Amino acid sequence: MSYVKRYPIAEPGPGVTRQVLSDSPDLMVVAFSFAAGGEGALHNHPHVQSTYVAEGRFTFTIDGDAFDVEAGDSFVIPSNAVHGCHCHEAGKLIDTFTPRRDDFL
């Protein structure tokens, strides 16, 4: 049995790429890379999301509350919360979702 999977890189929007790093039915880890000025459009989903800022500077909005984050910061986005981000300085986010986001596969 192989434990390592390789996933393709997707482009969900201008200046943004997404790559699933690992997954199981209960958990998924995804890397998002942003060019400066890239946007993560406002959206929501039933999954609980944890975001770790690996690189860059971003402004996030969660249910109307905006806040700035930079490399080393992390936070949790509750299930069904409307959220999105704007990238100020090129960077990378590592997101985990529970359960897995089947729409990313």
C-alpha cells in the first residue's frame, strides 16, 4: 500500500494556485500560493478550516470581521462562516479541512 499521493496543482483564480497535499475522508491538507494582489473570494462551506500562514501577508474576513495576518500566524474558521482573503505580499497558506473537501479532488 502506498501512503504517498501526488496531486495536481489547480488555479482557482487569478494569482492563486491550490494543491492538495494529503487527504483521508476525515481530514485534508491543502497548500494555497498567492501572488501579491491575489484574492480568495468570499465563500463558505460546511467544513471546519484551520489556516496557517507559511509566507506572506494577508487580510482575512470572517463573517464580516477583517484582520491582518502574516507568516507564523494561524486561526480556525468555523463551519459555514463566510470568509475570504486578500494577499498583500506574495505568500502561502496551509489549510486543513475536516472532513475532507471532496470538491478539491
